[in-house]
Amino acid sequence: MADCDLCGVAIPTVIPVKVFKPKYAESYPHGMWQGLCEDCLKAGKKTRDMQAESPSSGTSGKCDLCGVKAQLYDVSISRPSFSKGSENDTVQLCKTCLVSIDDSHRTWEAEKAEEEHERH
């Protein structure tokens, strides 16, 4: 079992997203792999598409995925909750993380389509 690095949901496998974390730049100069669930990946992709269509300035702060201080964009996710089942929440991600999520989404969709093609 693995946990999604954004919402914390425990699932058998997560989708890998390569993220550069400045805190670990010496140990991992090419970035680290973070795991996202399908819902968080889609939410990040949706925010990236909206940001690409109409670039807004975002808000300043610390990215919830990589920890860098930059302009951030709101990503609406659903966190699991024992009392309510799930709760809507907003995380803030930087443009670099959104681009990485977009790349991982494209790769993941291609792998899914290839798997589907092999089954038929």
C-alpha cells in the first residue's frame, strides 16, 4: 500500500510524478518521485490546463508538493475523512509541479491506453 502525497489516501499503487525539491537538491539533483492518486493527478491536470489558458499571477507561498517558495495555484482535491467519508480541500502547487503533473498524466494515459489495446 502507498499513500498519495497530496490527499493521503492509501491505495495499492500510486502514479509517479517527478518533483524537484530544493531541500534535497544535493542528494537528488534530478528530482524525487512523489506518488499521487488518480483523483489528485486529474485535479492537478485540470488546474494546469486552466492556468495555461488564462495565466493568472497566483498567490505567493510555499508549494505543498515540493516546498519551494513561489507563485502558487489552487488545486481542489478530496481528502479521506473517517467521519464524513471525504472532505473537499484546496492545496497550493507551484507551476513547476503542475508541469510535472501534466507530464505524468500524459504518460499515465498513454500507458493506460496501451494496456487497454493489449487486452483486446
